Amino acid sequence: MKTRTFIADLLTHAGLILFMIFLVFPLVWMIATSFRPTAEIYSGTVALLPESPSLDHYRTIFLEQKIFTSMGNSFIVGICSTLIAVLIALPGAYALARYSTRWNNVVLGWILGSQIFPVILVMIPLYILLRSMALTDSLIGLTLVYVVWALPFVLWMLHGYVRTVPLDIEEAAAIDGASRSQIIFRIVAPLLLPAIGASVLFAFVSAWNEFFFALVLMKDPNLMTLQVELARFTGMEGQARTGPLAAASVLATVPSVVLFGFLQKWFSSGLIAGAVKN
Amino acid sequence: MKRFILVGAGVVVLGTIVFLLLPQGEQTDSSTTRLRFVSLAWQEQALATNRAIVAEWNAAHPELPVEYVQGTWNSVHDYLITGFETGDVPDVFHYESSVIVDFAMRGFLTDLAPMIEPEMRDDILDVAWASVRRPDGAICGIPFLMESFIGLYDVDALSAAGITPPTFERPWTWEEFRSVARRLTVDTTEDGTVDRWGAAIGLRNSANIVMNLSIGFGGSFFRKVDGQYVVRAGIEERELLSTIHTMLYADRSIAPSSVGQSGPAMIPGFFQRRYAMLIGIGAWGRQQLVENAPRDFRWGVIPPLKARTQDIGTSTQTLSIPKASKRTAEAMAFIRFMLSKENMARLALSDWMLPARASCLEQAEFNDPATGWDVTTASARFLKTGTWTGAPGYVEWKSRVANPVLQEFFSGRLSLDEATARIEEESNVVLSRYQEDGR
Amino acid sequence: MSDWGRTRTSTGQLKLLLPALIPVLLFSLIPLIRGIYLGFTDYRLGDPIQFNGLANYVRMLSDVFFWKSFQVGFVWTLVVTFAQVALGLGLALLLNRKVRFTSIYATLMLVPWAMPPIIRGIVWRQVYDPDAGILNGVLIQAGIIHQQINWLSSFEYVIPAVIVAGVWGEIPKAAVFVLAGLQSIPKDLYEAVRIDGAGRWKEFVHITLPMLTPVLAAVVSLSFMWNFNTFGIVWVLTQGGPGGLTRLPMLAAYEEAFRYGYVGYAAAIGNVMVLVISLVLFSYLRVQLREQKQ
């Protein structure tokens, strides 16, 4: 019996490692490319580690592009939209979990429905609307768009989790004279930390990764987000560009991968609550 | 409950205030007082030249600073088209003649004709003006760089095979080119696979190459019938197509990797001597040769191949002013500076493309044999403007019909008859909607 | 205050929902309704907007480009959805065995998901690069191929190549959802069967799969929607080429609007996409629900 489990474990590891190779390898390859001098990239030899690693490509992108500015913009927009999304979603999620009126169906219907519609339908009207509010070419406008963009998922995840919080805790607090908002932010919110963590992660990463809205909404070069800045590189043909493109891509990937790593535990438990308790 | 709503509203307000206090505000302010100039330069030298000229302007005109905005060929279309819609536009932008005539047709651009000074009007070549002129005489952009296709050969490969390279005085015909390519295709290791192909031609998006080179065969594709454009692929249009196809599949003298690669992407293979000649490459491709070629690699420029004539179609890169720009006169002053005789020469040299001014072409730098400028410049006299210039829907036709069908044709999935039939048929689908519009 | 859990008026709830609903109304719902309306107009950028009824949809009937793009869209959506759910299920089952280092595996597997879609495209472009790509390098060195293959420009290989890249990016999402579902299956169910002496396979078929059905149905539905609406990764990889072979519906709509300026027609394509997705999901979920009841 013991050897059987051992073999089963071994096979499990083998399977997992195969999956990991497939899932992680392209990133590893890109990291390796980013440290290879151009001549080596095109030498046709297959080697994982660069023969003569160099930081040239990183130097190139820092000198040539407004990488820092755009990274800063992405951070500002990401953090602000995340904060706002989670703060306004908390009471909303609470309301969805603790009340059951016709609004539940409306909101949950919208959460699912919002996934069906292709962005193209929203894009031009949204652009014209924001323009009339003088919010194109503005980080505020982009933040608001990203708040709305992240809301369905955040609401869904948080409301699934609120349901797991026992009612009697709230009742006890209410008897002590706490108001509804105190209960939400002081009693319920701390119990929701894993779900809030997952929501923060999700909202930030989706803002950080978003490309289409930023491309269309932002015209001022000083307000570009990192993704749009990076897309410039792909438009430029020629072998001299492969290395810098890899370097820039590595830089753009690092923050989200690190965040995912940190919040991985919270994330999966948050999803369990969101996905299954419904 | 009320307190809660207050808190919620407070958070949103607070977030907004935090934003307004962030330093981005000042950048937005400054950009409204500057002229915004979107450049599509991307080769490193060209980038530097563009920036340098803008800096010189800013030093000389502190009252009218120009903000340099780096655009890309991939994204500039979305950028401009949403901008036109809402009036959020740059004051000057760099783009390409075949697209801006489309923009002009839809009323997005300022007619520059009344603002062009005689000096500039007379110096810029007629063929360049023809690429940006509307039927009513309006000029939708100032042309400054002319696209032209050149061919390249590996000097050592030709001399080893005992082949005399073509000269401007004694150019090759397509037939000669074909037989040379066959002779240069060799299996040096004798393992049954070709080690060096006679020729290569980047056919990834080949509509540009095919249409512009077909002019030498008398091909035009677009014809005006009863005031409306129709697309025909007759004998003249088919000649180049069948020549390339034959070389690819019957002679096997054009490298199969040509199908699906862009011209610049084939340059590394040219360096590695996998192809002895590279044709249909933009003149700017020479920049990569000068900068990246191995030290012992010697190359030369093939003058335009002779079909019926040596004519080649051209389009131009341009600077335009959107109608929505509020400072047309200032923008035009900047264009005049940017495209003065000296500056246009600098731009053309650094982008390795033909300048549109006749006076620039005469300068010594544009006649240097070491960089292939001599042959490239001399071939400027063969440049013509295709009949498709200004045809409504041409841009969509090229990317929807011509490029895809030609891709299928060159990859051997369509016969010549099928390909030309499909081009004519699908053209109707695309062009009809533009003619419905009456534009 | 003992009726705490029951003070549930709809106005009370609305007040709590309001901070979230206002931005949604403003920046999502209103533009969306406007967008749907544009699908019934002849709106071209720069021109006035005119209602033209069903003219866009009539045009679509004879538009070869539209039909081709929906065909590709279906192939792409079905294959990617199926493959990502199957592989995601496999990965989740392995992770659920909780061998050593599972948390490391679980973190690593999220890498593709964490990457911005633009970068996913860039990464795979570098893998498929005919000259510098690892794929050609390895295949040539192993002697499997002799000529470099230009994966993303070849009519034979481009669809599989793009699909592999697409599946790669979507596996983590599916795995995370399925894993969550697996972990919520009560352990005592398994113990009951184990006492009966059932094998692993029986356990999987009789307990795991049925218990997972709701989660799987949700994953399949969501993935179907997301995949049908894919844009970024394919745009970076092929821009819809070669020969329009990978022009997914979203790419087609994007080109209509932002290349050629036909916003009305683009919106009409968007409307048809919504209609198609809704129909497919509706029938799929109905079958699922019926099976579950039985």
C-alpha cells in the first residue's frame, strides 16, 4: 500500500512538473532573451542560459522610453482604482448577501451579463461620454473606468464571502448599538480579509494589465500606461528590437507575478467562497 | 445608514482630490499650450534626428514650443481616428499618403494648398505631390519621404558564380534576374537540400510590393469606370504574380521562407548567406545593412528591374494638420521648419529613404556609392504614383482583400486564376460600401 | 433588535448598493445601451449618426469577411474552452492530491494569468519566431524539421499555434476555479465510498464529477464568453493574418471601428456576438440543468 502511494505521488509530481514546464517556460525563455546580446539571440543556437549575459537591453529601454513615467501612471491608476473598487463594493456585497430583494437578481444578473458584452460595444460611447466630462486624457477618467471594470468580480467574490460570516456576530454588535456602517467596516470587513486580499489583487492586476481602454482613452504621452507604452515596441520591426522588447516585458510582468505569489493563498480561498457558496 | 452613505461618498471625493493633487496636473497644463507633434520615426538615427530638429525649433521659438510625441505605425490609426471623432488631435502628425487621402476624403484634414510657399511647391517632386493631392486640388499633407523598393545582392556570391552585377546603365530585366536567381540557387553540401537560395522577397503583406512593382509591367489594378473605381486583374497585373510564383514553385529559386516573412525580417538570412539576393525591400532596409552586417559582408544595390519599363509605384510619408487643430498657421510654420531643405535632407538620410525635394537629391550624401545611395537616388526618376491613389476604400481593400489573397496565392493554396478571380470578386464587397456613401 | 437579520427592505439595500451602482450605471450601462443602439445606425466616424434599422445585419448576410471571422471564432472558442477546461481539470486534480510543494506548484501555475495579455502575445511571438524562436531551434536540433517554419504566417500551422498560446494563457483560470470546487467537496462522501471498496476511478466518476458539475458548468460558460471575446493575445500574435485566417470576431469588429471607421457596423457585429453567446450559453445551461435534475 505504501509503495502504491509513493508511486502515485511520484506520478503526480511528474504530471505537475510537465504542467509547470508548459506554463512557466515561455516566461523563462523571455527572461533569458532579455539578457542576451542581439547577436546571440539570432545565432540559432538553443541554450537556456545566455552565454554572455548583458544588461544592454534594460539600459536601452530605460534610456529610450518613458518607462518610469508610464510605470508610475500604471501604479497610480492601479492603486486608486483598487481602493475605490473595494471600498464601494464592500457595502454592496454586504447588501447582496444579507438582503434578498429584487435588487439581488438585478445586480447578480448584471455581474454575469457584463461578461457577455464585447468591449467594442462600450468603447466608443464611453469615449464620447468621458470626453464630454473632460475625463479623457486623464488618469481620473481611466481610474473610474477601471473601477467599473473590476467591480463585477470584486462584488461577486466579496458577497460570496459575506455569507460565510455568521449572523450572530453582527446581531451581538447591533445589540451593543453599532450602526450598519460600523458593522460593515468594523465587524464584517476584518473577517473578510482573505476575500478583500483576493479582490485587491484582482482589481490591481486587471488595471495593471488592461490595454484596450488605455490605448483609446489616453493621448497625452505623459499619461500613458505601461501596457500602451510597451505596445509601441511591438510596432517596431527589426531584429534590434527583440531584446529590448523582452526586457520591457519582463519589467511589466514582475509586479503582477510578485503580487500573485504573495496573495496566492488568499486568492484561492477567496475564490472558493465566491465560486462555491453560490 | 446616513453616516455610511456619507462615508462612501467621502471616499470617492477623497480619491478624486488625491488625484487632483498628484503631479500629473501640471503636465496636462503644459501640453495644452504646446503644439503637439506625433512622429512615427522608429529607426534609432531617425528618432534622434526628429528629436534634434524639434529641440532646435524649441530653442528658436520659445513662444511656440512643440511637444514631441512618439507614435507607432501599429497604433497611430486608432489614435488618430478616435481623436478626429472628438477633436482631441495633435496639431501636426506624421503618416502615409495612401491613408491621409482617405482621411481627407472624410473631411478630417486641413487643406494645406493655400499655405504652401512657392519655394517648397517647386522643389518637391511632382510624383510626391501627386500622392497627396485630392481631385479638387486640395493638398492633405506635405510629402517628405518617398517609399521606393530596391534590390540587394551579395557581392561575393555573384562574383563567385561569375555573374556581372547589374548597373544603372545596364539594368537587369526580370528574365535576366530569373536566370541569375536560378544559377545562384545551390546545394553546397550536396545533401539534397538547398543551402543558398538565389533570391528572397518578403511576401508577408505583399500587396504593396506587388502593386508598386506591377507598374513596370503596365499593371494598375484600379481603374475608373463611369466615375467609379473597379479592380481588374488582367494580363498586365498577372505578369509579376506569375513570375514570382514560378520562381517560388517551378524554378525553386526564391526561398520558400519568403512566404510569410516581411522584408526586414529576411535581412539576417541575407547576412548568413542563405539568400544571394533580396528584392522588394524598402530603401530604408539599407540602414540595417550598414549597421548590422558582418564585417566581411559586401553588398550592392540592384537598380529597378526592367519589365516593360523600370517604373515603380511610390507612396510618401507626410506631415499633416487635422482640421480640428486650433492653430493651423503655427502648425504650418513648424512644418515649414521641419521640412526645410536642410532638415528634410537630415530626415531622409537618417531614415535611409528618398527625400521628396529635388534639391536634396542633388546633395553629395545622396549619391554615395558606399551606402547604396547612388543607385537608390538615381532610381527616383522611375517613381510613379499608382492609379489607386485616392481611391475610396483603398486602405481597407489592401488589408482585407489584396494582402490575404496574395498570402494564399504565394503559399500555393490558390492558382493564379483563383487568386485574381477572388481579388476582383471581393473587391466589389469592399468598394461597394464606399461608393454607396458617394465618397 | 432581534430582528436584525430581517430588516431587509429594498430601499435599505439600495442605499448600500448605491456607491457601486452609480459608477456602473454611468460608465458601463449607459455606454453599453448607446453601443447597442449604434448597431442599428449607419454611424461612420466623422459623419452624423442615422438610424438605419436592420441594414447592417442585411449587409452581414452577404459579407464573406463576417462569416469567415465567425467561423474562426467558433473553432477558436470551442477548442480553447474545451482544452483549457480539460487541462485545468487535470491540473486541479493533481494539485488536489496535496503532495509536497503543492503551494509552490499552485503559485507557479498562476504565471500566465498574471501576465498582461499584450505580454502573453509577445512571449509567444518570441517562442514562434522563425529565426530566434526556441520552437524552431529545438525542432531543428532534434532533426524533426530541416527548414525553419514560420508558425504564425503559415496557413497550416497558424491556427494550432495561436490556439496553443491561447490555451496556455487560460489554463490557470480554469484550474483555480476547479480546484476551489474540488476543495469544497465534503470529505465524508469519499470516506463512505471507500468503505464500499470503490477504486479511484469509480470515486472520480461517482463523486468528484457529479459534485463538480455546477463549477464546471460555470467555468465552461465563463470561458466560452471570455474566449469568444478574445482580442489582445491574437492581435499581438497575428493581427488576424495570414489571409484573415485568425481574424476572430472581436478583431473584425475592432478593424471595422478603428481601421475603417464603420462604428455602426462594428457595433452590429458586437450585437450579433452577444446574441450568439447568449444562445449558445442558454442551450448549454438548459441541458446542464436538465441533467442535474435527473
